[in-house]
Amino acid sequence: MQYQVKEHEKQATIYLEGELDMTVGSELGNLIRQVGERHETIILDFDGVTFIDSSGIGSLFYATKDLLALGKAISITNVKEDIRDILEVLGFAEALGLEI
Amino acid sequence: MQLCQQCPSDSSCQICLEGLGAGNAGKKVIPPRPIHLVHLASDTRYKAELRAISRIAVGVYGLEQWQAGRYEVELASDFRIIGSAIIPYRDSPYLVLDIEKVLRKEEVMQRLLVDEFHLWHLSHELEPSAVLTDHAASDEGRQQLIREQLDKLAVLQNFQELRMFIADGDKLRLLGNSTQPEDHLKRGLWKLVAKARLTRQNVRESLFSKEMDQVFDTHVLPLPDETCGIAVLNITNAIAAERKRQQAEWEMYRNVLCIVTKGKLILLQDADLYDFIRQSEMLLRYEIKSPADLQGMRRQMTEALVACDLGSRKPLHCVVAINEAATNVIKYAEGGKVELYHSQADQILRIVVSDEGEGILLHDLPKATLIRGYSTVDTLGAGFHVMLEYSDRILVNSSPQGTKIVLEWHHVKIGS
């Protein structure tokens, strides 16, 4: 799993690339929280994500939930169909009230 | 002479039994039971399979060059056999051990016996012959759920025999209606008396009859006048009733989980799984030890599943489900293996994910499998939910010796 962050004035985009499984650990969640401190709007770009599971999405889920509670705007874009399918089974977007 | 290729499944072959030298008294262990054994002189530890058993000897199959001498066999973490090696077939991986002694760990002795049986609740063994699975009996058990629940109450009535003695010098005085203990038991009693006299403390141990078909919960109490009070409780029937009760409890959990999931989640006995596997062809096997192994496992599984011609979306769904089961193995056990089987006869694709971890406790199973977000580790905890969603059926077998999760996909034909 690799990440790239592009920061603009009020908005930041985190580009995710690779497979999100249990090897991701809390690293991704921490990154999202840090970026969230500096910006009002955070975009998670899933274009490069090729696999996702319940362990890999865990830290992302909880970090996103916290930022939403702080009033930040978060969107997830460029989700491939396969990955959207898995996210749906995981109840990810539904639990966060997001559209993906 | 060598064992047959299907050992011990081939019912027409008796080679593994002949090695025991027990005549007709030997029985095959089906499915073979994974065990550990330690060569006592060199302290070398081996993994092996228990394949045949009798009152006097056990037959063990491993990939090792066996050494002569004595071995300690672990049947469960707290139930062991000491035996001396006979190697019946030269250069064979089959080892026969003459049973010298049955051991149960000291710490187990300290605990209430009922607790002890709880540990074994899915493995059902107390004595070697009970390791054998009786298919007919388990089927019958299923139909008699209610009657077995009633047996719960009968447990206390099953302490059929309490004998009391006073050890006075080197004489054993009988109290009340007590009958003389048989010689083998008597020798055991005197050992406990010696221990109680030496330590001036109460001694409680389980003693076995010579034939190992009776268990006696034995208490020895040193008295101030240098005598010892002895109580010997025959708990053989109580154990059987308790085991039966736990079997009934297991059946009840199985029925409830099956109904709640509309037949998608099934608790499974080891023997049933063994039958499935015997009729299937193994397509792939992958060992997983650390999170880094998951990626390689997914890659190889995807390749194998794509070759199975399941359609365009299915291989990914399968891999997602397999990956969740494999992730649990890494989280809760020290690793395990993932095996892909196909049964042409049933047209079922099966993934068996197994570990040698501590197992899921029976009463935790509904929470672990049905409730989303139930997990002691910081994740979404949706693992079982994902598996249920993406597979046609899940079979679960869990005991203190490990957990096996079987994911099934039905109507899968391979080739033409």
C-alpha cells in the first residue's frame, strides 16, 4: 500500500495505491487524521486500490468517522466496481453516511 | 511392509491395526487425529497423526525417522500417554507405542473435573478409546436433543459409587458398605497416602482402573492421629453424562446457528469434514504465517479460481471471503493453512482454512459469527459477515486444538 498526499489551500487529496489488507495497520488512519487537522475537505482517491478487506478498511473507517464528527467534508472518489462491491458488503459507506 | 495409500480410511486394509499386536481389539482413528509427541531421551518433539488405537498400544504416523525408546504422546494439552516404541515395519513412518502410563497434568488435577471436561467439549476424549468417532451414535444423538438436555439434571445422580477408607499403618480399613478396591487401584491409593503423609496436605487425584475404563476422583486427607481418610468416587458415568450434555449443547448451538443463517452457517464435526475432503481433489495449498503472506495467498488463489472458470466476478468474491478467514488465522492463531478442494461428484468448491490456535469458545460462536463489529481487534469486525455474504455455505469446526473454517461454493463444475 502506498499513499500520496496533494494539499491545496482548503482541500487535500490522498491517493491510495495497492492492496488494503491487515498489513496497513493504523498507518493509514493516522495519515488521514493528520491531513484532516490541516484541511476542511479531504478527498480519498481510490483509483489505485486493487483490493480491500475488513481489516484494511478498519483504521480508515474510524479516522473518517472521527473527522466527519468534527464537521470535515470527506469524499471518496474513483472507486473501481469490484472495490465498490466489497465496500458495500462491509457496509462502509452506509455506516458513514457517505456516497461513493 | 508398508501402510496402504489410503491409511487409515480403507476399511478393507488392516495393516495399521496388525502393527498394534492387539488382535481384534484395535480400532482405527477416523479421521486421524493430529498429535504431538516427544521422544523422552532426546527431548525431540514431533508432529504426527494418531491412526490406530487399542487398550495396550497406539499407532502413530509421521514423516520422521523414528528413534527407539520411550515417547510422550499429547492427545490433548492435559492428557498424555507414555509409551515405548515398537517399529513394526522397517524404514516406515509408522510407529507403534506400547502404552505404559496415562498421564494428566498436575494443574488439571487441581481443577474441578467438570472444568476439565469443558476444555475437551468438542474433542470428546477422556480415554483413548473415546477418541474414536462413532457416526451412528452422533446421528442418533441429533434426534435425541431433548432427552439429552434432561440428562443435564442426571449428572449429579450419576456419582454411582462412593467408597471410603481409613489408611491405618499399612492397613486399609473399609468404612460403611465400601468394598475392597481392586489391586491396581489399591496401589494408586497407597501412593497418594504416602504423598499425603509426607506433605501433610490433602491430596486429590484422578486414578484409573487397570483397564482404563473407570475413573476415580480420589481424595486423601491426612488426620492428626497419623491415619489418612480416603474417599474414592467413581465418576465414570458422571463423565459420560457430562460429555453427552456437552454434545447436546453443541447440537443446540448448531441448530440455532443453522436456523438463524437459513442454513448458511453450519457447525461441523471433524469426521464430517474428513469425509468431504476424502472425496475431493486438492487444487492448491498455501501456508500463512504473517500478514505479508496474505498477498501471495490471494494471488495464487485468484489464479487457481480463474482457472476453475467461475465467471468474471466470482473469483474476486471467493478471494475476499478466503482472505477474511485467513486474516482471522493470523490474528487469533500463529498462522495456519489455506487449502482449495474441488469435489467433482458434488460439484462443490471448498476452501479449508485451518489453524492450531485456541479455538472459538462455543458460547462465543454466535457473537463471533453473526454480529457485525464483534471483534477484540481494532478492525471493522465484519469478517464473518463478508464470508457469509460471498460464499454459498460456511462450515465451522472449532476445538481447543484449533479452528477450521470451510467456505463452500456450489454448482461448480471444472472441465467439461
